[in-house]
Amino acid sequence: MKVTETSSLYDNLEQMSIKDLLRNINQEDHKVAEAVKLVIPKITALVEKIVPRMKEGGRLFYIGAGTSGRLGILDASECPPTYGVPHDWVIGLIAGGDAAIRKAVENAEDDPNQAWRDIQEYGFNELDTVIGIAASGTTPYVIGGVRTAKEKGLLTGCITCNPDSPLSKEVEYPIEVIVGPEFVTGSTRMKAGTAQKLVLNMISTTTMIKLGRVKGNKMVDMQLSNAKLVERGTRMIMEATGLDAQEAKELLLKEGSVRKATQAFYQGKK
């Protein structure tokens, strides 16, 4: 039996108090970070291959179904506003298409050829990377996608929560985060989903830092898409230049990013 399908360590959940339910869920969640810690060498190996490929023009695709697909889309969709990168640098694809982001699409994950068709809509080159995300490690949509990607010469990896899964056998860089049985048996949106989110955070954040999209510890290329981010950017410029708040904000809005504003300030002082 898959680890993700094994029976919960807890029973008679409906008889627990709300406080006990919350405490026990939290107790299980504490196990996730430790499981991720164990696979840092595997994540390292994958990111070390992704970064040089993206520097040469490659892109990063996430493919998944259900919760796994949604998590990939979430991570991909946050890269442009956070790091100011084009929307086609990191691409999240879900079985069933965009409609499946909100509502499950029946049988969408069972077609092993659909993921590659979805990837082809964006074009592809041998510098691209495809990461399959599947808690079970058995999703046909994901397995078929990484299999074809590898055949075409793309770099392949996966994030799964079962050991020695069919998915892991299809990729060059498998990441298996074994978090154990879920609090509600088989509900992989819980610990497995949390583990996948943590690993995706690690992959995309580390990659973007190594691609030069962070300076010091600041998101200097973030999009100024709302008042909160304009305020954050203003504080960054004040810290970097010594300008007062009004001057920093005016410079930020004129130049369009923290990076450009800071560069303009120091070029003007020369």
C-alpha cells in the first residue's frame, strides 16, 4: 500500500474535541519540515541543474493534477510579481486545464499523453525543465508528461510523497518527501500538500536568487501592483539610499522598480 494511503495514526476523529483535533493536526504538521530536511540533497541536485539551463533561456514547467497541480500553478503564478520575471519563465499546468483550478475535472488525470500536449502549447526546447508533482507518484497525466519530456531531452524531476513510485522511476531527479499517513486517511491535501508547497518554495526561490532576481535579501524586481508593494519598495529605497519617504517613493514610481530606482540614484551621484 502507498504510504499516502495508509490509515491515520488517529481514530474516532468525530469524537475528538475541536481543541484536540487542532492539536493533533498540528502535531502531524510538525513532521513535514523534518521530512523535507531529509531531501535537501535531492533538491540541491535538481536546482543545480535548473539554474544554468534557465540562464541560457530554459524555462521551468510544473505539471500535476488536483491539489498537486494547483500548488504548481500557485508557485508559478507568484514568480512574476515577486521577482519581476516574464510569465513564461515558470509555468504551472494542471490536468483538466484552467477549469480544474477551482473544480475537479472528471478523469482529467488519467490521460498519459495530455501533459505533453499541454507543454507543447508553450513550445519547448532542450533547456526546459519539467517537474512532475504527484503525492501518490502514480498519476498518469504526470508520469506520461515527464516520460515524454525526458525522451525529448528536457531535464526532469518530481515531487512525490511515496517511496519508489512509478513517477520517481521516470525522472532524473526524484524528490520523495515521506511524511507518513495523513491525519484524515488519504487526504493528501494536508501533510503531502504542505510538503510539496515547501519544496516548490525552495526550488523557485533558490532558482530566482541564483538568477539574480534578489539583491541582499530584497525583492528588488517585484512588480509595483498595489499600495502595499509600493510602500515596501519605498522602504527598500530609503534604506539603500538615505532618501526620505517622499523622495524615495517618487523615484520608485518614476523608475518602476527598486533595482532601477537604486541604480538611478547612484548613477546620478557620480
